Amino acid sequence: MLNTLKQLCALDGASGSEEQVRYFVTDRLSEMGLSYQEDALGSVIVEKKGARTPAQKRMVCAHMDEVALIVTDVDGEGYLRFDCVGGIDEKVLPGKAVRVNGLAGVIGAVPIHLQKAEEREGEIPLRQLRIDIGAASREEAAQRVQLGDIAYFDTPFTPLGEGRIAAKAIDDRAGVAILLALLKQPLQNDCTFVFTTQEEVGCRGAQAAAYTVAPDVALVLEATTAADNLGLPEGQRVCALGGGAVVGPMDRGTIYDRELLQLARRIAEERAIPIQQKQGVFGGNDAGQIHRSRGGVKTLALSVPCRNLHTASCVASAADIHAVYELAKGLIDAVD
């Protein structure tokens, strides 16, 4: 699964531009001999037969898109102005290496030596940042880049310590890798797998796919913020790397189904799967759209704890990814 994740994190796929990831997924599905359909928003829907057809139709999903930057203008000196695709903290951007149309670039800002005292203490407005692609003029830059082109973080997949990895786009290529691993396994129950699009800008792909699939029960495989490395009090860390799959009763978009949550805890205990309770009410994911589709869907998110979420270098644990895989498999196979 980690080798698949490494390949997925090397791909580029901003919201609405998920083609590379979608082609990777559909190639793997074809290798498995599985048929699939693509909807108008680019989500990939796969129906896999199990040993039986359950009373409640199951759907499991993960999103293919990642946060990125979009070129909005080119200034007179050839630098690229940009905006964010998805939620990115501007403070983490200066100095980061990016790629635009395969071209190397660096995000620049006013050097600290030239900043006023109040500028050093405050946040750097996005309008003051530029991407330098080595162009000497607007005309030269315009020959290489068009408005609307996407800039991606240029971060290699790197082993970090014992059993941990750092990379871009772990949110949610980890979930995509888990889905592909699950699809290789025999299942006790029929299940529909969905690789969704545009999660980072409003969970739009999941909304359309849930309407198409019309599930009774849905599992959302995600990455969630782990703030265990920031010196915060224990109750404010959300979750921790190495603590296992993350579950919780609610986030800012969804109140999760209590019966599913209890079932997840029971399966984790019976199978000795590491699991942890999400601390606090933070974030949101595709579940926010799925759970209110049609007449309503019983929904639960299973998340991989991830440090530095929505930055150039996310950090995750291989053991946590495996725990989410095992818990998802147990829930898919569970008797109604």
C-alpha cells in the first residue's frame, strides 16, 4: 500500500484537475478486471460484488484532489500572482518549491531584512506573494504559463524516521491508496467504491456521486489534522500520529451515525485495531454532503492522522494508514 501511496503522491491533481490521479486509478481498476463509470464531475464509481448482497447498500469513498495554487495574473517583471485552490495557510508558502506546467518555481515574498517591524509580526497577505519561474518579463512568462494554470507543491515522498513518511497530497491520496487495496480483497458484502473529486473546494464530487449511488450507509476515508507536535495541551491536539484510525461523533459538517461509530469501536476492539477518538469539533470532509443526500445516509469518517495538513510536507504513519484499512474492511464486511 505504501508503494501505491508513493506513486499517488507524485501525481498532480488539484480540485477540478484530477486527471492524473483518475488515470492512475482507472488503470489499476482495469488491471483488476473491474468495470467502472465516470460521472460528469470526474468521480470514478466502482461496484464490487461480495459474497452476499446486504440489506443496506454500502458506499466507501476517498477524494482524489489536493490543495494547490492557481495562477491569476503575471506582473510586469514576469512573476506569477496566484490564489489558493482549497484551504492553505499563507504563512507556510514563502520559500516553497512549486511546479507549474512542469516548470520549476519558487514562492517569493519580501525578505525579512526589508520588512518593517509590523510586517514581521503580522501575516503575509497572499497579494504580496509571487511565484518566480525564472522569467525576466511578462512576455517571457506568458509564453510558458497561462492564467488558470495550476501550481503544485514540489515535495518528494520521503521516509521520515521509523514507519513515517512526508509528502505532499497525503490528504487524501492515503484514502485513495486504501480504496485500491480494499478493491483487491474479497468482500463479504457488495460495496460501491467512489473516488471523488473537488473535496477541497466544497465536496462537490461527493454530492453528485452520493445522489447517483444512493447508498444507505457510507464510509469516508480521509486524512485529518494531527496537532501533536506543536506543544499544545493534550486536549487540543485533535489526534496523534501512531494512535491508529481516527473516529469521532461529529465535525463542522456532519454529526456521524452513532450506531456506525459504536460498530467501528466494537470491531476495533475485537480485531485489536488501533483506534483513537478525535478531540474537539474541527474540519469537515465529503461526509458533509453525503449524509444529507436524497433521504439521508448513515455516514462515518475513518481518518488517517496527518501533521502539517494542507502544506507542502504532510507527515503520516504507515501503521495508522493500515489501521484505517483494517477498520474499513471490517465495517464493509459487517452484518447489517
